[in-house]
Amino acid sequence: MTRVTNAMTVDVEDYFQVSAFRDQIAHEAWSSFESRVVMNTRRVLDVFDDGATKATFFVLGWVADHHPGLVREIVARGHEIACHGYSHALIYGQSIDVFAEETHRAKSLLEDQAQQRVIGYRAASFSITEASRWALDVLAEAGFEYDSSMYPVRHDLYGTAVQSAGPHRITAPGGATLVEFPMTTRSLFGVTLPISGGGYFRLYPYRLSAHLLEAVNRDTEPFVFYLHPWEFDPEQPRINAPLKSRFRHYTNLHSCEGKVRTLLRDFSFAPMTDVLAAYPVVAAPSS
């Protein structure tokens, strides 16, 4: 297969913090659930060690607050730390002031634990949309240099148009610029398919995912792939939620780790900062 270097990313959150269960589990109740994020993140780290792969870990501030040793372990094992916000709230459901406070708090916490600058950000459930582009101003003001929160697909929680499929510089409403590395899609028979990972990777047959991802690399473009530690944990407690939410969260958990191991053999990966450094980022359009 074509050996373009792609971005491997992990959204570090626990199974009870996902957006699919936001109507069943209040943020205030999180501490009452059995935490499995440290154990599962270590499983991901071990798989990456086996595959000689380094990645970017977008860590939730709440996780860092409650498991301070986890960020240090990720760094010690050679990976990049980036920010996944603090509370996993959907940005378009927050005020600017609340989002700014949570963003600064999470970034400061992660930098203190990692003892390195944190320059990358990914929103909970890719919730930078047309309704929340103001968040880009907050990110730029906080010192982030790149974002990976935009997913150019139709979904009930997210979806927004992007200027380029690959890494490109965007202008925030207030005039600041930063690099956007949007989640990867590919057209098949006229339908735009999300192929960046997560539940889609668990749902699709591996050959379909590999075919579509290889097509991106054949165009000499990198793709961005993401996963969650809880996707390596088929034994996690089950949450009583609507069928659609349970389908999204639990489908094919038992096969995810094996498919990721195959993916690491078939494609080349690096942390997002390394990919951005090697790839010609498209300039923001002039106004």
C-alpha cells in the first residue's frame, strides 16, 4: 500500500462520558461510575508499541484532573498530548464564556502534567459547526495552533463544510488564523462516507475502510484516524440508553482492537504535529 504518513489520534474519554449517553448520565454523576479509562488507554498504548506507532492523544480535562498520572504516562511513552476540552460538552450548547473558561482550564492542566506546550484541540463530538465557529477565536486566543474538530458529513450531532479535505489554514470570525485538519471522508457512488475511524471503523468491513483510506493516500494526501480507549473494552458496563445510542456505542467492540492492529500494519502513522510539519498546509483564502 502507498506509504503516505497519516495522523493517528485518540480521544481519551471514559465510556460514561460519551455524547451518546448525555441524556442518561449527567456530568455531576460521572464520579459514581466505575472508571476504566486508565486501563483502556494503556491497552491502546500497548497496541501502538506493538505497531511501532506514535500518536496524538486528545485528552479530556476531566480525565486529566481525576487521573493525573495518565497524561504523564502517555508522554513518557513518546506520544503527543492535545486537548479534548474539559467536560465533553457540545460547544454549540455552551456560552462563549463557559467554553473559554473550560478551554483555558483544560489546556493549563494538560500542559502542567505533560510539561510541554499543548497546541492541538479537538471538540467533543466534532461540535465546531457553522453555529459555533466563534470557538475558533477562543482557540486562537488560548494559543492553540491547530484544530481537528470539523467533520464534513451529515450527522445529528455534527457536520460542517470545510475549505479543503486536507490540512489547511482557516480564518476565525475575529480574524485570527489556525490550521484545520478535518476528519477524513471519501465519496463512494456519489455518497460522502465518513472514514476517519471511531464507530464507522467498527461498523464497516475492514476491507472497505482500507480501500477508502488507501484511495486518500493514492492522492498523496494524509488522512486523520481516531479511536477511543473504550472501543478496546467489550467488557465495559452497559448503559440503559435508546437503541440508536447503544448501536453507536457497542457495535463490534469485540473486533476493534484486532482491526486497529491490522490498520497499523497496512498504513503509516505519526502524531498530528509530525504530519502537519511534513505536509504543505493550504493557505487561508484572502478576504
